[in-house]
Amino acid sequence: MSALWADTPPRGRVLAALLLAAFLAAPLFADRYLISVLILVLYFAYVGQAWNLLMGFAGQLSLGHALYLGIGAYVAAALWIHFGVGPWLGVFAAIPIAALGGAFIGWLGWRFSIEGVYFALLTIAFAEFTRIGFDHWDFTGASAGFFLPIGGEAAAQWWNLGGGPLLFYYVALALATGAAALTAGLRRSALGYRWLAVREDAEAARALGINVFRARMAAMLISSSMTAVAGVFYAFYYRNLFPAQVFDIGRSIELILAPIIGGLGTVFGPIIGALILTPLGEALIAATERLGLDAPGTKAVFYGLALMVIIWLRPNGVWPWLAGVLGIRSKDR
Amino acid sequence: MSGDARAGVLGRMWSISVNVVVQGLLTGLVYGLMALGLSVIFGVVRVVNFAHGELTVVAMYSAFLLFQTLGLDPLLASIPIAAAFFGLGYLLQSLLINPFVGRPEHEQFILLVGLAILIVNGLLMIFGPDARPVSLAYGFDSYLVGPLILDKVRVFAAVAALTFACGLFAFFHYTRTGTAIRACADNLLGAAVVGLNVKRLYALTFGIGLACVGAAGALMATIADAAPGLASAYTLLAFTIVIIGGLGSMAGALLGGVLIGVSEALAGFFAAPSMKSMFSFALLIAVLVLRPQGLLGRRA
């Protein structure tokens, strides 16, 4: 957090503090619906940050982050349902398993110098492979779904990540804030500078004595671990898991939209992106309902259009431009 | 079990397997034509068309509409649809994608994913989620060739796909425009230096890529029922095929298509239909690791 602080000009500090204060105080004013939207905003800010570490900082495009999300969700849910192990412990099983998966993909890809689009396809292939595997694995309910009990004692125990929206709201807020602080810290660390060197020119970085493979692998391990935590959150928030939803390519794509729209490789990009995209999606639902356009897909048509317009107008993302407008000349690009 | 009976069972298994392989091979040629479009676009324009499957499904719906309203056989409809898709591709590239050429991959990605979301949900709005079949009069006819039973529609679709692919091959190798496009792919700077209009050639290339999509989609409509849900699966299918065959290699796209078609058919028969793409992805992972440039690709 201190690194984030030292880098931010005074006006930025005030705005960041105001944003955090607004989020902290939001439950005082917001109704149930608004809270559920804000939970989604924070969730996307968090997973976006995780993905941003790998793509925005280490420069490796993953289109298969649903894999780590799904592993996190299923490991924690299976431990809870089959063995009665709660999520606060389960998360420590979910993280290494997801990180192992990430490490395997990274090792396969980077050892054989599979990069760019090819690496992205490798990540998709593993996520899809796993999705179909889970579709046929009865231990976790196969394609019929895997359900965490709703109601009953355990579903109301906060120490088992059960409870009302407020609990999930503050957990998500803690995750998103923590991820932003971690990203800011990493960005100022030696590892962060190595990532940037590798992202800009892997050959030159290698010539400088940077171990490119190890730098990328570190990004992959951190990114997949963080995404697994989001998976645990997902499992206990939604309390039902279907491989076709959790591991789906659409899941991988939706979680990378916020950082790209917000601004790749920046600390605030994923947060700004999530603050734009989630309310945009909700507003589109409300607008299409009010206009009586209730054909399925109407909302998503406008969403797709909005993505194209935003990337057309602000290809570097909204945050670098917004920072300029607000007069925050931060070193954070 | 007597020796004779065992030989009989083995013989029957053998002939069923051969039939399954041949069915997969025929379907695979149509897949190959679709993937050819992706390969041509990526090989020249260096943009990954993330809306490839979505556009294929648009072509399937076009074939369905032409069949429904005019009674036009999708085999014939594939020609006007390919022509219309050529125009669509030309416009898409000149208006939408050209400004994004040479920009970072993730920016192109968002643009095309936005387009894909737009298309698939537009289809959902117009046609609803239900599958739309094209029921041809000869839909269930088949040819008997020795022990082989060949579906008529698959044979026709495969032959048509092969014809389109051969035509494309001839275009790229025996016409001035085709050679110019290949020059852009091989050496962009050199192509610009000798005075080729690269932007226009890119638009032509995207048009040609989408013409493949239009033809393949129309042919696909005879094999599978058009549904919005197919779109993202087809996009992934096209990627898989192109990577397996080798990006930029035309023969590779067809070979990859056939391999995936056969692997899907075998997996669908011996494992479960819902597991068929698992085998395709396993194949993709194996190729990426063992031979990243693809079976027929050149090392970049």
C-alpha cells in the first residue's frame, strides 16, 4: 500500500481515498440490488487485477483463466461437500492446485517458446479440456451441476463463508483492495521491473541477464493463485457450479475485459474497467426491459457494440486518459 | 465363441470403424474450408479473427433462409453466399479492422470479440435459440460403395468444399492479385516498397477469408442445424484446425480439418459425443508442444 501511496500525486491520493471510503460506506445507502452489482464490480476488479499481472505486466496473453477460477471453485466446493472442510482452509488447497495447473501450462508453453497467439490458444485448449473433463466427472456432479447447500446452519456461518450479501460485499472489497495494493507493490519491486523488461523486449531482457522463463513463471504462479481465490469466492457466493459455466471460454473472456478497457498494465485500470463495464451491463438490462425489447440477446448486442466503440476511441484503455483529465500524472503509466 | 463368430464380430467392428472414419473425413473437409479462411486471414493480415465461428453460423442461417424462402439447395446457395461474404469481408476490413492492423493483439482481440458478441446475440434475437434444420429431399440418401455407406449430403458437401479450396489455391498461385497477396504475407515491407496497395490487398484477403466462411457455412448447413450456440464452438474448432495444420499453410488447414473431423467422429462413436472436442483439444495440445509450427507449417 505504501508503494501505491508514494507513487500517487496528492490529488490521486484524495480520489483513491474517496473511492475506498465510498465503497466502505456504500452498504449504508445501497439497496440489495445495488449491493449485488457492486459485488460484481469488485469481483471483476479483483480477477482483472490477477489477469493483468500476467498480461499487463509480464506480457503473456492468457485466454484460459477460467481454468484457475474453476479449479479454485471446484476444489473448495468439493472439500466442503465431501469432507466438511471450510472455505478458509479450502482456499489453501485450491491455490496450490490452480498454481500447479498454471505452472504446467507456463512450463509447456514457454519451454517450447510458444508465445503470443499460440500461447493464448494453449491456455484456451487446457481450459476447454478441463471443462469437458469436469462435465463427465461424477465426483463433482458432472454436467448436472455441483450444489452447495442453501439454508441450514452452515450456510449462515460467516466463518464458513455463508451469510448475507454484506459478508460477500466486504470480502470482495477486501480482495479487490488487497489485489490493487499487491499489484502496486509488485510493480515497484525488482520482479515488477523484470516483468516490464521482459514484456517490452524478451531478447534484450535476456541479454541483460534476466531469467525470462522464471520471470514469466512468477507472474503465472501469482496470477493463477489469485484467480483460484476468486474461484472459491465464486463457489460460495453463487453456491452452484456447472462446468459449462465456470470453465467456459466466455468466463475467461469476461474477466479480461475490465483490465483491457480500463487500461492494461496499470494498477487502476482493472478497477476503472470494472466500474464501467458492470454498471453498463446492468443499465443495458434495465434499458432494454423498459423499452420492451425482451428478446434474449438484446442486452448483449449493445454490450458487444459498446466494447467495439470503447476500444475504437480509447485503445490504450480509459484509465490513462482519465488520469490525464483528472490531472493525476502518476508514474503508474 | 467360435473362431468364425469372432472373425465376424471383428469384421463388423472393422467396417463400422472405417465408416466412422470416412464420415469424419468428409465432414472434416468442410471444417477445413472454414479453417482455411482463418488461416488466410491470419497468414496475411496478422489479425486473429475471433468472430470466425460466429460468421460461419451467419452463413448457415443465410443458407437456411434461402432454402426456406426460395427452396434453394445450400450446395448452390454456397456460391451467392460466398460472394456476399466476400463483400462483407472487404467492408469489414476496410472500415473496421484496417485501423487496428499492427496494433497490440489485445486491442484487436477486444474489437473482434465485441463483433462476435454482437453477431451471436443478434442471431439469438432474430432467430431464437432453437436449431434451424435444412431438410433436403435427399437428406437421408446414401451411396453404397463396397462395405462403405456414404451419406449423400456429406459427399456433396465434401466435394464442394474441396472444389472451393482448389479454386482458392489456383487463385493464390496463378493470378497476379493472388501472388501480390502472398507477397504481403511473406514480406510486408518489400510489398509496400514495390508499390503494392497493402490496405486494399488486406481488404481483399479478408474478403477471401470470409468467402471461405460463407461457402463452408452454407455447406455446413446441410450437415448440422444452424443455432447460435454453435458459434463459439466453431471459432475454437477453426483455431484448433489451423494450429494443428500449420498457420498460413493452405494444405495444412485441409489436413487439420480432416484430422479433427476423423478424431471427432471416432471420439463420438467410441467414447461419447459430448467428449469429442476433448480429443481435439488434446490433439491441439500435443501439436503445440511437439511441433508448434503445425504439421505442415514453416518455422517462423
